[in-house]
Amino acid sequence: MPLIWDELGRPVKISSILGLFSGTGSFIILVWLASVSISLPPESIAGAIVFFALFGSYGLLQLASGLVILAYPLSMETRGILGFLVFITSIPGIAAILLASLILGGGIRS
């Protein structure tokens, strides 16, 4: 599947980049949270598994949507609609990435 970067408009390019960035960042945050949650008591493991499954599926959805915009043959209207949805749904992922970077960087004391 060839990438069609040259044929895309600027808003769709931004949406696909945000989708890829948000999906990848969500997986990085998920790995970080998994390493932190190793010390959880056994009573809260079920809740952690549900959280990891939901957060992981969110990251996978973002990553897949960004790749579909770039590589799958779609009409420009469909690509614009998918790009808008990826842009809107990537906002919480970008916020989570920024919050995690603040916490890991020492900007917020937890």
C-alpha cells in the first residue's frame, strides 16, 4: 500500500500525524502505567486489567485510523470525515501524553 502523502490536504495531514502520535503515545503511557501498577494490591488487579484493555484499544484505534488515512484508498470526502474524527479523538490522547510528560519530567509532584 503506497502512502499518498502528496495528495492529502493540510488538515488531513495534521489529523493523520495527530492520530499516529496519539496512538503511539498511548501505548507508551500504557507500558509506563503497567510498570507502575506492578505494586498494586491483588484486589485492584481486575480494575487495572479493564483500564489497560480500554486504554490499549483506544491507542490501537488511534494508530489504525492514522494509518488508514495515509494508506487506504478512500474518497476525499470520506478521508476528510475520518480525519476530523481522528483529530477530535486524538485530543484526549495528546492531553494524556502531555500530562504524563509533566509527571515524568518532574513538573507535577504526585
